[in-house]
Amino acid sequence: MTSPTSGFGATGASSDAARAAEAMKADAVKKQAKDKDLGDKDTFMKLLVAQLKYQDPSNPADSTAFLAQTAQFTQVEKLEDMISMMKGQRMTSAAQLVGKTVTYQDPLGQTQTGVVSAAKLNGDSEPMLKVGNTDVELSKVTEIQQTA
């Protein structure tokens, strides 16, 4: 029976490189989405200003329509703020589990138990817990215990 010695096994360097490449790709997608969000806000404001600037003075636009658009824009911004706050709360909840013993469902549906060594938040996804050598989604945790 032979074992890989060159680091090309499932736990070797190539696996780590593949995970790193996936993480970099995910970060690029998140940055692109964030840039798109900022662009949408800027575009909205530019259009609103252009409407006001180039409207016909003899037939001005209805002020209630502009007020409604501004209110919708404000609502979207507030919702984004709430989402950011909820991410922070989820991360705080995950961080409080560091050092505790958790029971969770693995991807195969089997129950596993281990001690949480770290918590991380990957962009828009839910918090991940590091249990041994496994990353576990916070939602997969079914039981939390004090570590003896």
C-alpha cells in the first residue's frame, strides 16, 4: 500500500491551492456585486437629478412622484443597513461558540461532535465554525455544550 508523498492527495497542497482559488473567486464575485450595488445607487441619484434639471418648466414633474422615489431609495438603504447589522449579530453569535463543544449534521447527514476553534463570516453567507479540520455552517449545529 502506498501513500502520496508529493502533496497531491486530497489533504495535500493541491487541495489547499484549490480551496484558496475558490475563495479568491468568491471574493471577486462579492466585490463585483458590491460595486454593482454602489453603481445602482449612483445611477439612481444621477437620473433623479437629471429629471429635475431637464424637466419642462411649463409642465413640471409631479413633486409627489419625486418624493415617492426618494422614499423608496431611503427604504432600500435602510434595508441594506439592517442586513449588515444582522450579519454582525450572526457573527457575534458564532464567535460566542468558540471553545464550546457542538454537535452538528455533516453533509452526509451524520451527527458529529467537536470543539469549535474559530468562527468566520464569508461575505454574504452564513457564519462558519471551525470544528477540528471541518468548516461547519452555523445552521447545521444542533446542540451546544460547555467544554469540560
